[in-house]
Amino acid sequence: YRFCEINGLEWMSENYNYEYNPGVGSLYYGYADRSVIKAGHAIETDEDRKLYGRLYDWPSAMAAAPEGWRLPTELEVDDMIISLGGNLYAEPKIKVGGETGFDLNFPGMFSRYGSDPAYRNVFDLMDKIGYYWTSDYSEDTGFVGVYYVGDELEGVGGGGINGASTIVYLPVRYVRDVQK
């Protein structure tokens, strides 16, 4: 995997594409039983697999990290954004083609939950927004920290998703301390 150095950490510059507990802990966009694709297309080619990577539930994202790598904390993401000039200035620098080489793209997400049965097992937001896991989990709320960037958004943001269970699947970018 390619990586770049930003604010004292090495960040993967590609979405992780490791087959970890396939179909349960990780999957390609468009491939889940009885699923619906609201935006984008099913990942079918090796080129698309490399570009978009796999989507992971949070427990699998935590467990699938290669040796020496880990999910970033929310604080590390915030520090990276601040080091690049803040939300609005950092956004073009970390998206595909930006000067940092981080190359965040918009691989979409998968959700197993919806209040309407017709909208369960839904793939959405491909080529619109990229939500990425962090390692931060709140036992009080059950929410996991995420960060996001997208063509339809201004700046880079963060928030939480009820992801401690296996409800939501997102792409992964791991970090590690700078290798000397």
C-alpha cells in the first residue's frame, strides 16, 4: 500500500482491500445478500477493487490492521486537519489529486439497518462521500468516531456512527508512527 506522511504519522494512501471474514466482516460495494444499491455500482473489476477497497464493520476494521498499523484516533484526524490549515483548507489537500498524496476518495458505505425493511442492506453514497472509521468508541452511546470528505460537502468533518456492532460498513485508512 502507498502511504504519505502527514503531521508525524504515516497514513495509507489507498483504501484497505484485505479480505477479512468475507461477507460478514468485510465486503465489496454491491455484494451482500438481499441488498439494494442506491448510488454507484457493484465493484466487479480488479481496478475498482484497488480504487475503492473493501468496506468493513468496525470490529473487523479494528482486527484486520496489518502488523504495525492501526485505525487513527479522532484526535489524530483532527490534528492532521489542523496541520493542513483547518477543514476548508485541508479538504482539497487530502482528496484524490491533493498535494499531500493522501488521496481520499468516495467509496460509499453499507448499512444493514433501516426502519423500513425495503431499505435494509443498502449500499449508498459511492462517488459522493467517503466516511472512514477511527478507533474511538463510546461505551455510553455505542457510537464510533468517523471522519468524512465528499464532493457535495464543504470541508472535512467528523462525527459518530452507531457502529460498534456489525450494522454499518465503511472503508478503512490505517495509520502508523513514522518509520525511521
